[in-house]
Amino acid sequence: MTGTETPERVERHHVDAPLATPAPKAGLVEVLRRRYLLRLLVRREVSARYQQSVLGFLWSYINPLSQLFIFWFVMGIIVGRGTENFAIHVFCGLIVVHFFTETFGAGTRSIVRNKSLVKKMAVPREMFPVASMLVSMYHIGPQLLVLTVVCLFLGWTPDPVAMLGFLLALAIIAVLGTALALMFSAANVFFRDVGSIVGILTNFVRFGVPMIYPFTLVEERFGDFAKYYLMNPVADAVLLVQDAFWVGTTDDPAATRATHIPDHLFTYGGIALGVSLVLLVLGQLVFSRLENKIPERL
């Protein structure tokens, strides 16, 4: 064959078919599937908190011990509150409040705080608020250990039913905190004022639960309207933890439970968990609607 060779003819085929849209992200379900990455994020957050610290993780025990001592000395000795073992009463509420405010606050800031990872890594962005909740849960472990040791010293005996209530309380706060963190973390990307608003909201939580005052005071002041007070899921969680730990440290646990713990507390707790699950679904929907705009806003 002489001359230049003609190149082979390339045939192009046109497929008359619609383009398939990518499958939507599974959100929280996808977070559960990537548990290994979730564990890495939690470890990263925990190690960052104690980085360049001499005592390291021991601070997780020193802080709750100091808080318990302050409540015992100031409120129990100096002020002389009438509530029996008032320091334990307050500390039970403090554990719940700390878990909720840390989950809500840190979860709201999680997307902005991890913006470099959000923009570079192909991961469900719901993972960051969920990781914040798990870090908060991790840090209440030392508080629970301190509370358990002190209660045992005071003659506390675990009540299996009340301990189920304690697990219910943790579930309420974990689900509610994650639900709010999902909604507010996405909003915080668009309006950075949201983080400051959350800080103000959490200030009201401490006074909206029976922590520094007993529930009987609510009943005395508001009578039949006290049942509306129990529509607050965080208040229900505080009462469930007090029922599990504080009641057993008093001289007459049966009388204390009848006086200070409202009737049908488990029913209120179950309703609170149901409401929290509904809010979690709503939070996922809000987050999914805003998720695609998050990278460009960051």
C-alpha cells in the first residue's frame, strides 16, 4: 500500500436513553454504615480537647468532682437548702444539662468548625453533628462514674426499673440534641449568628429543668399547670436521672419518690422520646434541603 494510510473510521453510537440522576444520600443511615470514619472523627475530637495537657483525660474526673464539691459546700453547707442530699440532686441534673448543651452547641458549630473536611471529603455531612453528640456522651462517662461512687458511699442501691429510666433519659437527650444540631448546624453555615443564638438558648435550659430546685416547687407554684412543665423533654430526662440515683441516697427512698417524682414519669419520658424522634426526622429533612448549598457557603 502506497502513500499515507487512512485512519480507521471510528463509528459513534448514540444511545437514546435518559441520563440517570445519582442516588440521593442516605443521610443518617449512611453515617451508621461508615462507623469506622465516625470513630475516627470522635477520637480526633477527644484527642484535640486534651492536646498539650499535662493531666490529659484526668481533667474529665477533676471537673465533675470540683463541681460536686462546690454544690455540696455552697448549697448544702452555707445556704442550707432543705432538699436532702441537694448536691446529688443538682449533679444529676447537671449531667443531663451538660450532655444536652454540649451536643446542641458543639453540633451547631460542627460544620463550620470542620469546613476543610466538609469541602474535601466525600462523606455524609450529618456525620459531624453525630460525632459531636458521641463526643459529648463520651465525656459524661467520668461524671457518671463520680456520681455512682458518691451514691454508693451514701448507701445507694441500684433499682433496675429506675436504671431503665436512666437509659431512657440518655436516649431522649441523644436524639433530641442530634435533631437540633442537624437543623442548627446547617442554618449556622448561612447565618453565623445562629451559633450565638444557641448559646443564649442553652442558658435558659438550666432554669427550665428541676435541677437547682425540686419539682415539688413547680407543683406548689403552678398546681395543675405543672403537667405542661413535663412537656419539656430535658426536664423529663433530669427527673428520670434523679429517680435513678438521687432518690436512692435519701433516708426514705419510697417517700422521696412519692413526693418529688411525678406520677407516670415513664409515660412522659416515652412521649418525650417519640417527640425527639419526630424532630430527628424533621432535622434530617431540613439538613438534606440545605446540604447541597453548604460547600459554596463555606
